[in-house]
Amino acid sequence: MDMDSASSVVLQALTQATSQDTALLKPAEEQLRQWETQPGFYSVLLNIFNNHMLDVNVRWLAVLYFKNGIDRYWRRVAPHALSEEEKTSLRAGLITNFNEPVNQLASGIYSFACSLWSHHTDCFLQQVVAGEQAQALGSLERTLLSLKGSWKHTHFSVGLLSVGFLNALLDFLEVHPCAFIPLIQRSLEFAVSYVFTPAGEGLAFERFTVQCMNLIKTIVKNDAYKPCKNMEDSKPESLEAHKIKTAFFTHPTLTEIGRRLVSHYFLLTEEELAMWEEDPESFGTLTDTWHTATNPCTEVLFLDIFHNYSQTLTPVLLEMVQNLQGPTNVEDPVQLLMKDAVYNAVGLAAYELFDNVDFDQWFKNQLLCELQVRHNRYKLIRRRVIWLIGQWISVKFKSDLRPLLYEVILSLMQDPDLVVRDPHTQRMSLSLNTPSPVDDFEFRTEQFLPYLESIFSLLFQLLQQVNECDTKMQVLHVISCVIERVSIQIRPYVGCLVQYLPLLWRQSEEHNMLRCAILTTLIHLVQGLGAESKNLYPFLLPVIQLSTDVSQPPHVYLLEDGLELWLVTLENSPAITPELLRIFQNMPALLELSSENLRTCFQIVNAYIYLSASDFLQSYAEGLCKSFCDLLKDITNEGQVQVLKVVEIALKVSPVLGAHMFQPLLPSVFRGVVDGERYPVVMSTYLGIMGRVLLQNASFFSVLLTQMAGEYNQEVGQLLGVVIEMWVDRMDNITQPERRKLSSLALLSLLPSDNSVVQEKFCGIVNICVEALHDVMTEDSDTGTFKDCMLMSHLEEPKLSDDEEPPTEQDKRKKLLALEDPVHSVSLQQYVYEKLKAQQALMGDQGFGALMETVDTEIVRQLQEFLQGL
């Protein structure tokens, strides 16, 4: 179809086809139907509907014929398919003429825009993968043009295409950052133009904005685009990407991005302010997690941009702060919102601004005054100032200013209306009591104690007043922090909280995350109450029972905190109770899980042994042995050590009962020693267990040795020789001084002996003893004599520093146990002397002298030096 002659003919037919006269309408429709398969017909239609001077009805009919024809004849396999030349011409015509003023004509062209976008996107991705950079850039240009086309008329639909395209770009950028380098410039231009210039105002919607910001952020922080500190060590690709970024992010561009992030995207919306008035609790919760996707994305982009270009952006932000100095007029909502946004930026960039902001002076001269403005409209600034101080307190805030801040917070919390209307007020204590990563700004308990009673009382009142689960969780978190920081000094003030928590637990049956917060509070409460926590058992033990029962659905959420609560309850228990003992019925199923909580499970088992070995082992040792045997079949070396430590502790607490109850596990320990376990930590634990049995339960060791001799088909004496030899050979695997001393005591316990095997290994036993003496003996500078540094006395009561926690009930039990433990009650020096003397008495001077000649002379000299004066 000849374009020039055909245009007027087709235009006439379209005009007649819009007529109400059937005499004109019917022939025109028939003629148009015949032209549908004529080459060039759709190019003519394109020219007609692109002519904005023509009648809208005519142009609309041209769009309909164009759209229907494209649907029918665009595919290559269709009968009368359009030629590739005409398709190329149609694409070009559509891309360059996306300025249709009539919306109805534009939702008609949209379907073809979709096909254009899809075609060019596919081409772009294929060309990038193939390394055809020039062609890929061309396809990218055409893809972006097809997105821009008719944006104003098909905002939502084209926006979805844009998001899809940006998703494709982001995926490609993350997987193939180097191949993306030629696209950096154009991608940044596209994203920045829509998000940070007037060109995008009123056009970009939330998901599109988020993806544009993500694209900018990913390019800015991509490690592949950063040169090494020594430029000569950088890859050419990194240098090229860095060059492109540097050329794009000019001072004016960065300044505009920084200003618009803060002054536009950080501003609270009318919807957010309305929510604050209608439901302040929900607002407080949602602004912590942000109920829109844009805000957190905006803040992350701000932080990444600020971190990478702080030299440019710091003066920009400080200028914005300077322009807002002094109290803001409460009648000026725009300025109030702007100050909120700027303070938000200063809080987010606290670490970057460390050297540029004198926060202490700003607090005293400006922020403190703003906290004291009580006008209702100023709640926006009070809330932000409190949050801002929380951001800076661990960065740059003099400890001497904390009492002043405590007083201000107390003042705010004592006004019920202010607390409700300032959702961040109740969270201020969290910021004030969180351990600081900077030593100079650490929390000081003595500064906080004068305010403890008032703040804790107000926090408890707030916990009762609020309704939202998230808010209750926040308040409980603050309460937990307070208890953790002041430790036992919380005891006089927790009565009301102790009475209220059971009610809150019942009310939160459908809210597992709130129950997790209650568990955390209980953990700190038990630690603060110490032995007095036994009064909580009627509530505490059922909570632990439910939280750690894997047959109950809530355990999925509560198990980790429930196990921690179980452990601290045992550690602070003054005595075992039947109810506390009964909870252990939950443990076998937990051990079967072999989850990341296994270490805590072993700690709980150990705590029961320390608390009441007799009651516990008699009730549960058989089941534990079975669980441990199953675990040891398929467990890591670290897990194996945890199992063995339980046995070791049981032997330490009760040598006879422990050996009897864990008898099924001891043969595998014996085999590990004889066979020379290769993993040092496991071998060390094996030797620790063997040492306990040999030293503190010699009769059981004899029975075990006889049993194993039968298994190995060896004489008892011969197998004993193997054990001693392996023990001496692998002594270096034992790194803990306590176990090294234990090994020495255990081997020495074989003396005096007329057993030829023991006498044959005498040299090795003496060598081990001298090594251990070097470990544990310290010289008294006053007398010049040696003493065993591991000996403990009932009279020793170490003084606690301000930073140390008071001992738990379990700490006290361990101390009493240590006083009876041979490692801490027997002098190795004296024991060596006595055993050698006994061996000498048994053998006589001549025989003993011959035995000592088997020992290296240097070892003998060191031994004599240690035993001097005895």
C-alpha cells in the first residue's frame, strides 16, 4: 500500500466508518476489513492516529483497527503476518510519539507498548549476556523510551512494567556487576531523574520509587565498583566503574539527592499524622518498622549515600540543621515537619557526623529546651528529639549529662497524656540503658539508681495502660534492660510486676511474640531476684513447661527463650523441688531434635547435676544414657565434647553415683583412650573422665579395666600399661590446668605399687607430675618457697567489682564442690612427695634408687627443687 496515496483513502474510509448513516458505514467497514492484510496498512493507521489535528472519533477508530491487527498479524507464524521491516517501522513510530493527549486513545496503544517493552527488554538481556555492549545500550535506550511513553496516561500499568524492568536490572546487577558497568551511567540517569528531580513529580509511585532507590543504592555500595586503597592494585573494571560513578555523582547532584531525601522523602505524611492523632500506639509501632516500603528504603539509601560521600553531604546536612536552630513556631506545621526530618537524618548519620557535631553542647543548648516545650503540636519534635538522643548516646554523649537526661525523661513520663502521645518516650530508657559499644560512654549504675524506683514504677504503669502487643513488647524490653543493668538492686521494686505478669501471660495466649518478650523479662527478673525467684515457681515452672514442650505448637516461637529461662531458674534455685525436677521430662524430646539449642540443653542437664545430683541422676540417668548413646552415633566433635562434659561433671559432683549411673558410656571413653582418639579436645575430655574414675573411684576403675581387658583380649596389667602410656603420650592434648593436675593426681594414685607394669611406666608418671607442678606451683616472693595456686580455702571470699554480677546459687554450689575436689583441696607438691615416699618404703632405698634412675636427670633436678623443704 503506497503511503502517500493510501493515507487520504484510508482516512476517508475511517471517517465514513464513524458515520451514523448506514449507507456510508457498511461499505467503509467492508473496505477497511479488506485492507487488514495489505502491507503498509498499519503504518498508515499509525500516521493517522498520531495526527492530533484529526477528529478524535476517527483517530480512536484507527487505534482500534491498529490494535486488532497487531493482535492478529504480529506473530511470524500468523497468516498474512506483518513483515519484519514494517514491524521495525511501527516500533520506531510508536516509541518516538508517546505524547498522546487523549487518555482513551493512550489505554488503546498500551497493549502494543507492552509488546515493545517486552521485545526490547528481551533483546537487552540477551545482548548483555552475549557481551554485545553497544547493542545492549541501544536496546536499553529503547526499553526506557517505551516505558516513558504514555506514562502520564497509563501510569499504573506502565509503572508495573517499570518495576519489572528495574527488577530485571537489579537481578542482573547483583549477579553480573562487571557486565553491568556499561549500563551504570544510563541506569543512574533514569533512576535519579524520576526520584530526585522535578521530572518525576506526580509520576513515580511507591514500588517504582523503591526499586529506583534500590538501583542507586546497589550501584553506590557495590564492592566491585570500588577501587583498592592503593589504586595500582585495583582491577580495570573497578576503576572504570568508579570513574563513571565519580563523573555522575557531582557536587550539585549529591546536594540535590541529599536535600530531597531529607526534605521530601523523610517528611511524615498527612496519613501518618492522622494516624498519630487517632491511634498513637499503632503509629508508634508502625513508625519503628515503617508501614510503607518507601521509608526504610529511603533511610538505607541515605545512609549508603552519606557514608560514601560524607565530605560532600555533611556540610549540606549541617546547613539544614543550622537553618532550624531555636524553637520552631508551633503554628508552622511545614517547619515542624522539616525539623523532624532533619533530626531524623542527623540521628541516622550519627557515626558519620562524630567529628562534626558537638552533641553535648547541642543537647544542653537546644535539644533539652525542645524536650521541655509542652505544646501539643510540639509532640512531633519531642518524639524525634528523644529518638535522636537515643541514636547519639552510644556515639558521643558525656556520661555526666545522663542524670540531667533522666530527669527530663522522668518529667515526660509523669505526664500521662505526653506518654501516650509521644510513643518514643517509653523507649527512652532502652537507649539510656543499652550497653554502649564505646567504653567512655558506658552506663553507670550509680547515676541511675536515684531514678530507679520512679522510672520502674512508671514503666510498669505504662505496661498496664498500653493495648497494642508491639507496644507492650517494647515496654517489656525496656523493663528487661533496666533489670539487667541494676541486677539485684531491682528487688525492692518488682512486686507489682511479679503479680501482673501471670495475667499478661494468660492474655497473650494468641500472641507468641509478646510471650517471647515476657520470657525475656522473666529471665532478667529471675537473675535479679536470685534465690528469691523460688517464690515465682507457681507461675514460672508452668511457663517453662509449656515453652519447652515440643508437642505443643507454641514451642516453635518460645523454645529458645524458654530454655534460657529454664537454665537461669536452675542456676538461681536454692534447692530442688519435685515440680522443678518433673519438668526434665521435656528434655529427651529436645535432645532428639539435635537443634542449635543443644548446647543450652546440656547446660540445663549440668545445672540439674549441680543442684541435686542424687535426685536427678536416680530419676533420669538411665534415659539420659540412652539419649547420649543415640547422639554419639551422629554428632560433631564439639557435640561429643558437650556430652562427655556432662559425664565428667557427674563424676566430679558424685564420683560413685556418677560412675554407676553413666556406666554404659564409660567403655566408649576407655576405648577412646586406648585407641588414641585423634581429636585433641575429645581426647582431653576422655582423660578428664578417666582421671576422675581412677582418682575418686578406684574400685570401679578396676572393674572397668577388667571388663575392657576381656574385650581387647589382653591381660589386665598389659592393658593398664597401654592406658598409662597413651595418657603420658597425649598429655599435651590437655590444656586446662585443672585437668592436667587431675591427671597427675590420678596417675600418682597408682603408687605405691609393686606391679611391674606400673614400675615400668614410673618414668612417664614422674614426667607428667613435674609438668603439672610447673603448671600449678607459684613461688612465694616473701619465703622463696613454692605453693599450689589451685588450692582453695573456705576463708576466701573474693570482693566483687562494680562491673561484676553477684554469684548465683549455682556459683555458690560450684564453690562448695571445689572445696571438696582433690584438684582444689589436695596439694600436688605434698601428694607427689607422699607417694614417692610410700614407693620408696615399699621398694627400699636401693630398689627405689634404681627406679629413679629411669627418670631423666634434669627432670629429677626439677622435681627435687619443687619438693625442697618437705
